[in-house]
Amino acid sequence: MLEKIDLNCDLGEGYTTDALIMPLISSANIACGYHAGGGELMRETIRLALQHDVAIGAHPSFDDRDGFGRREMHLSSDEIYQIVLDQVNTIRKAAEEEGAVLHHVKPHGALYNMAAKDAMVADAISRAIKAIDNSLILYGLPNSASERSAAKLELQFYREVFSDRTYTDQGMLTPRNQPNAMIETTEQSVAQVLQIILHKNLQSTTGQEIPIKADTVCIHGDGENAVVFAQEINRALHQNKITISAIQ
């Protein structure tokens, strides 16, 4: 049986490499203006995704442009619900006006990481998505509060792994402020992606073998090696007869 994987990237954040990355992926998580992007850039990115038949996703975050959405903010459940609702509705409307359909929602940065561990945050995000359109797919970490929340609210969930991040022994992302949190070489990135898809496991920073299943693999669009990673991962997937597709 041939393997199939969605390859996603965080785009519309103001970097000049979006046009180089878009043809290599199958889904795009587009910034909604709270941490980056917004307005005309959001529409330009939607149009670029349409040109390359790439699934369009919302990439909502905390309202934190100065910190690029990577600083934790401790909001109430209702506040988190509202910021997700506002951002997803904004890009959904923009997509519809461009003749596109919104496919998924992937929280950004600190909001994503908090939702992986905190049921309150995860539930607020899932409730907002369900209120807008219960056919939207939620992207998040496997075996997380996000996945449990999606199951509870009967939302489709894509288990997401990262091509450019390392993992702890608990199967969580190594915090960015710790050593070796980022994967810096193309070889290591490609090896991790293939190991996850073909063998359903990965190696933690201490060398532990962690079982993991993935529906989608992320490349960070703001990474220094984003274009090279995207090119080489795309090439490796094709060489291993792994289909790149957002449809699971």
C-alpha cells in the first residue's frame, strides 16, 4: 500500500519565499493578521495557493505581532474562543471572495503549544471551529489535548509532526528556548520525516524511540532553511513513492 501524507507550511507571514514553497506543499496555513500578515497579503497568499491547488488553512494566534505569536498569553476560555472565531471568520470570508474554500485550522505558536497541553485552551479553539464550520479540519500534535478536544466535539483532526523541530521523550516539541530545539540540516530533516511516515516513530533528543503517527508534516515558512527543506522533503517523498496530498 502506498503511503500518503499532507505537507503543510505556515505562509502569509511576510517572507519573500512563499512563492518558492507553495508549489512544493499540499496545504498552507495562512496568517490571519494577529501575529503576522493580514489584509492584502492574506488574499495574495490565498490566490497563490489556488494557483498551485494547495489547500487553504487559517493560522490563528494570540494578538501578539511584537512577539510573532510565540509568547504565552493567559486568556479566559471565552477570550480564546473569540480570537479564534474572529481570525477564522476573517480568512474564511477572504477565501470565499477569492473563490476558495477554507480547508483547515492550525493554531500558531504559543496558542498551538498551549492547546496541546491545556484542555481549556484546546476546547475553546475546537468550539470556535465547530461554531464556524464543523467540516473544518483541526491540525495539532498527536496524543494531545487538541486531539482529545477535537474527538469530543467530533471534528476531523490531522495529527501533525514537524520537519524542523526535535521532540522530547514525552513526544512533545522541544521548547524553542532549549538547546537542539531546531533541526538545522536538510539531511536530519528528511531523515526524521521519512522515519515518521515509513516507520511510525521518531527519535527524541535523548535517543529514545517514540511511536508516532502523522497525517500532515509541517515546514515552518519563517525558517532559515525553509525553501531547501521543502525542496528536499518533496523530492524524498516522491523518491519513496509517498503521495503528497491534503486529502486523507
